[in-house]
Amino acid sequence: MVIVAAVDRSERAPEIVEEARELGEAFDEPVEVIHVLTRQQFIDLEQTSVSDNRRTIPTDDVIEIAEEIAQDAIDESAVDDATPVGLLGDPAEEVVSYAESNDARYLVIAGRKRSPVGKALFGSVVQSVMLDSEVPVVSLRVD
């Protein structure tokens, strides 16, 4: 089993990693930190690449960029033994799928404080993960 920490590019990311480490230590499980780049972010990267040097970015390179973002969250935390993982796709779907397919004991995420209208209009990755995951979810509220 594994503890999965799902991070974005926010200031909350190190706290998510640290919470996952605490769970990992409590259950003697390794920690994997995942970041998902959306298809739109991938398209934006390709457009930037094409306009700069006339070639597209291979998918493996985009996944490597997502992995680097996960590594940045690890580096900013007090954790030194987590594994970064980069993914590409819909964040909620990819996080749930990754946790379930890797037999995660827990999935650690953090939500933002948002109004009910904001959630209804824009959706919530955290809300989708909590509703769709078969893996127990630890949701941090980080201000």
C-alpha cells in the first residue's frame, strides 16, 4: 500500500505532503506525491513550444513537468523520502484512478475556502475526489 498526496501549485502543497508523511510514518507506508497537468495546460505548453521553436512538446515531457511540480512540493516541505509522480488529464479523475490503481491506504488533498455558488459554478476537484474515491480521503483545510 501507499499514501498518496495530491498537490497543485499552491502554497498548500507542502502541508499536504507533510500530512501524507505523518500518515506514512504511522502506517509504515511509502508516500507518493502526485500532480496532474490538465489537457488545457498541456495545450498551452504545446502552443508556447510551437510558437517558440516550431515543434510540439512530447507527452512524456509534459508528464515530466508535472513530476517536477510534485518534486517542488516535496522540496518545500520537511519531507525527504517521498516519490514524485506526474500525470496528465482531468485532475479529479486522474487522482482517484491513481490512488485506486496503486492500492493507496489514504489519499491526502486540500481544499480551498469557496462559497457554495463558487463550487456550483466552477466545480471542485476536492469535492469530486471525495465523492468518487473508493480510497479513504484525508482533506485538509489550509488557509
